[in-house]
Amino acid sequence: MTMIQKNNPERTVISYNRETCADFYFATQHEWIETNGLGSYASSTIIGANVRRYHGLLVASLKPPTHRYVFLSKLEEIITLNGKIMIWQPASTRLSFFRKGTN
């Protein structure tokens, strides 16, 4: 595992190498969270697989500090490479690329 931590007075950036992120078990054990201080947050794993009930990209607290609702749970990215379309879908069981079309 290679983890690089870059310190900045305003923020800390942590990055993982390709081999580390390809290990599904390891990658789903490392999570991030970003809060707004008002009871709302965004959180997931480092590969974007929502493996916990509280994961979500937009979790808002309508009556802080409780009554949280998930408004955006995940995003699926579409990658076009050499005329082929691939859909990036991190799932709770594996990471996979699905090829769609050949163009």
C-alpha cells in the first residue's frame, strides 16, 4: 500500500496508488466524509462504492441534528475511450466496467 499525504495549511490531501484502489476489500475499508457543520454531509469509500447504510453524496438534515435524508446516493460515470463506451459502476460486491456499444 502506498499512501501519500500532502499537508497544506488549508487542507490535507491523501492519495492512493492504483494497486491499492484495485484491492476491493482494502478500498472499501477506507472512507471519507465531508460535513457542512449544519448536520448534512457527504461520505463514501475511496473508490465510490457505498458499502454502508449512511453513505451518500448528499445527505441532508432537514431538522438538525436528526432527520437525515439521502438525496443523492451515488453517481455512475461514463467513460468513452477509443470509441468505446464504458460505464464505471462501483458496487458493494465488486468493481466493474460494462462495455456498451462499439461506435
